[in-house]
Amino acid sequence: MEDEGAPPPEQERVPSNVRVVCDGEGAHVLTPEVEASPEGVHLAIDNRLQGNADLSVDHPGGGMGWSVPTGESERVADVPPGKVTIACYSRSWGREKALSIESGATEVLAGDSGYKSPGLDCPRGKLAGGMGPYSEEMGGEGDPVELLRSEVSGRLREGDVVEIAGNMRSRDEKTVRVVRDGKVVANAHYMRVSDGWLGA
């Protein structure tokens, strides 16, 4: 008979980084599930190729990439929860080999990262209150929240919340959303540049 007073078995903790091995066959993702951090997803990369490898991280909404050196290195990917595909290759490979390389995937869990979805709750181009489009020169110095607030100041309503979304502590990228009556009605993405932030 099972002891009702016994503590429940400890759940296996989800890893906090993704282990990736790059070799002549492509990318081998050794971590099937990972818990995101407020900065994004941490990658522990072991590049076994001779020379730098081009590593890409893709998700349904976009992607990013880096050139990583031979040996062990780390990167942080600003990706949302869900399936993420990782690939790596050498620039010395021909087109045929590059198209046939192996890629791997991991499932990103939000966990305690505080991730807030920037996804719109209304069709793009039909934003509530006519919140877009924005100017092509969106960005500048200062906080991204204040930059977007300034950009749409004439279209904000009382009670609208302008806040950081996505991975809350991402260093080089920031996504800002406008929440109206509990729904995301506008968003903007900023990339860090030398003199502030540039709308992407």
C-alpha cells in the first residue's frame, strides 16, 4: 500500500540551456526541451568544424544567426516559446552539401521567464484605433517603451498599456506591445544600435 504521507517524487528539472554540437553532418541538438530565461534561450555550442560555423536559430515568426568559433562558445537566442530549429554549416561547403545537412530542434518552455506574447489579437492592417503603420525612421535614444509611446501618442486611448513584451531582459532586441482592454492591438520591434534603438 502506498504511503499517503510520503512526499511526491521530485520532477526532473528542465535544462536551462540547449546543448548543440556542430560537425561535418550539421547540427546535433542534445536538449529536446529547454526552459527559457528572461533574456531568451541560452545555447551551449560545441563547434567541431575546422574554422567558424554559421549557426542559425529559426522559429515560426523569424530567426537569427551567428558565426561561432571552433570549440565551445555560448549565445542567447531571442525566441518565443514553442518549437525552435537549429542548423549549422561551414561556408566552405558547396550548395549540395549545405542543402543536405542535418538540423535539430528543441521545444522552448516559457517556465518562469515572464515571457509576454507580442502577437496581435487583431489582423495586421486593421489595428484597433488605427495604431499603425509607423514611420520608417522609428527609433532613437531612450527607452523603447517611451519610443513607441511617442510614435503612437496621438492614437493611444486612456487605459492603454504600453509595455515590454517577448523575452523581458533581451539585451540587444526589444519588443514593445500596446494592450487595450486585455488585447494586444499594436507592437514594434527594436534593435540596439550605437546611438540608441532602431525600429526593425
